[in-house]
Amino acid sequence: MLHIFRPYAHPLRAAIAVFLSIILFTLLFGSCSSEPFDPVREGKLLLGTTVNVTLYEEGPDDIFERVFDRVEQIERKMSTSKDDYDTTELLEVNRNAGIRPVRVSADTFEVIRRALEYSELTDGAFDVTIYPLVELWGIGTADARVPAEEEIQERLALVDYRKVQLDREAQTVYLPEEGMGLDVGAIAKGYAADESRRILKEAGVDSALLDFGGNIVTVGEKPNGEPWKIGIQNPEAGRGRYLGILSSGPMAVVTSGDYERYFVQDDVRYHHIISSRTGYPARPGLASVTILTDDSTEADALATALYVMGAEKGLPFVRDRDDIEAAFVTQEKEVYMTAGMESALNVSHEDYEVLPWPAGAQAAAAETR
Ligand code: FAD
Ligand code: MG
């Protein structure tokens, strides 16, 4: 007699089989999905630095490409590097200074609009019209040199953010005097980082880290629930050597300092952050300023501005802003921090000393309130 094996003919047998299948499925596939995802990183040379994107969870196949394309698009619109581009929207605005308003894209308009906002907020410590001086000094290029005093004064007369004319309706920018120029080098990296975060979020990526050479943005939480840990550059050492570690939830962190781009002549270091008051590299007695907030555009602009302002003016400036934390590192290796920064940043390098809020800044803070 032919025996037909009908394994699940009995209801109890069927139930046991289903139960065992579920266990087997869970062991095989369930264990795979709960296994930690190894972070995946890709980098690309953009904006004069390496833009690194690290995913802590899986994203769409083309996600790196999408981010890099967006950053490249921003570079093509806003670069002032004549070696890399015959023209960009920003170069067109500068070339038409004293001639006519230039229509720009929504991106460029937005960056200039925000740059003007920070120029005003910081009373010109950040000045988006610094371009004539940046071009004259050429710091970071093969033409870097100490200009003659007359050249500096001539260019200084062209720097004044209050003269920039924006027309929101027409989306145009006008520089009313020949020789004027815009430079968004101190803010557009932050904007590109914010845009990259937006792209990742829209693609459903909930855990990632963006590093734009000193501009860090985190996306969501770390998969293990621990805070993000970011190394803050030691201004005295090369890239990758840390002053301390900053631990925080989702954030944007930007550090500006005199160590990024500079040349030395007769033992004097001439660096790339220029004072719109003197026309020379700013000498605030600082080595660096780190800003912690959740908006990278703002962090970028303020890191540069507060570096120019120095600790005495800068500390009172950030003191009353709940949404901004700052660390000021002086040339003497002293570190002054806002309360929120102090609880986030562990200054571990033995050469640096964390000091309480200086008395001078207390007084200035009282005056500004
Ligand atoms: P930050 O402090 O954020 O900015 C300093 C820069 O801001 C200076 O280099 C100057 O450009 C400008 N600046 C100086 N003083 C002031 C001031 N008082 N107020 C406002 N702004 C000031 N680098 C390359 O080597 N090659 C490139 O092709 C190149 N292309 C770029 C294109 C774009 C769109 C951007 C945003 C940057 C590009 N860079 C390039 C880098 C750029 O030249 C700057 O060096 C860089 O943005 C400085 O960033 P930072 O974080 O070191 O310093
Ligand atoms: Mg900046």
C-alpha cells in the first residue's frame, strides 16, 4: 500500500510545525537584522576639503552620490575660485559690482541673505563683503603675500555689508561700487552640510555623520543610543589631533581658527580670517572658536565671527543665547566655555587649561543686557 506522508494532517502537528518554522526563521533572519550595521563611509574632495559622509544605518544605493552632487552644485554656484571655475553666480555678482544687479539661484540668494543677517548681528565681525581683502592677501593660494599698507586701505574702503542690495522679488544681488565683492567661504560649507543632512533625512536615513573638514553635522541618533562623540581639533597640532572630545545628541559643530590656512613671514603667522576693521588677519588672541548648535550654517558663520570678536566680546554675545554653545581657545592655551559647552566638551589635552568665565566678560555681559 502506498503510504502518503501527510505531515500536517493532524492540527497539532501543523501547529508545532508552524511554531518550529517561526523559531527557525527568527534564528536565521531575525539574528541578521539585529546585528549591528557596520558604518559605511565615503569621501569626496569638495569645497576645498574632503567631505566625508558616514552612514550608521543602511540608505538608498545612490545616497552618497545624491549628497556629493548637491554639495558640488553649491560649490559651482558659490565658489570664488577663478582657477576652478570660469564663472559662478558669485563671481558674476562680483564682476558686475557698480554695473548692474545679478539674478542668482534660490540657493545663492539664501546664503547671501543669511550671510548679511550674520554680518549685521555681529556688527561686521563676520562681513560677507570681505572678498576684496581675501583676494588681496591670497591666503591659501600660491599668490599669498603681505600687501602694502596702501593696498590694504584701498581694499578696506570697499568692505561694507550695509551697502549690499538684495531684491527678494527679482532674486537679484547688487554691489553698488566697482571693486566690491562677496565671499561666502565662512558660511557656505555650513549651508552645504545642512543641505546634506536634509537630503539624508528625506531619504529616510536616521543615523549618519557628516564631516566637512571642521564642520560636523550629525543626523539623528547613534544606533546604540549613545551620544555622538566628536574630536575637537587641537589648534597646535595637525588635523586629527584632539583638544578634547565633545559628546552630544543631534548637533552641528564648527571650529574656526588661525591654524587652517596661513603663511608665515618674519615669524608672523598670517591666517585666513580677516578683520573688516583693520584689513589684516584678525588678532583676537585666540587660536580657535568652536560653536555647538543645531544649524550648521549658523555655527559656521558664528565660529568665524566670534573668532574675530575674541573671547571678551564673544562670550557675552553667546551667553544669553540658549541655542548656542561656544568654546574659546586662547593663544595661551586657556579654554573659556559657556555652561552648555562645558558639560558637553571634555578638554583632555594636558597642555590646555579650562578657566572660569573671565571677569572682563562678566562686566561686558552686564553692559549688553
Ligand atoms: P571659516 O572661518 O569658516 O572661513 C574663513 C574664510 O571666510 C576665509 O578663507 C575667507 O574666505 C572668508 N573670510 C575671511 N574673513 C572673513 C570675515 N571677517 N567675515 C566673513 N568671511 C571671512 N578652497 C580651495 O582650496 N579651493 C577651492 O576651490 C575652494 N572652493 C570653495 C567653494 C566654496 C563654495 C566654499 C564655501 C569654499 C571653498 N573653498 C575652497 C574653501 C574656502 O576657500 C575657505 O578656505 C574655507 O571655506 C574656509 O573655511 P574654514 O572653516 O577654514 O574657515
Ligand atoms: Mg565659518
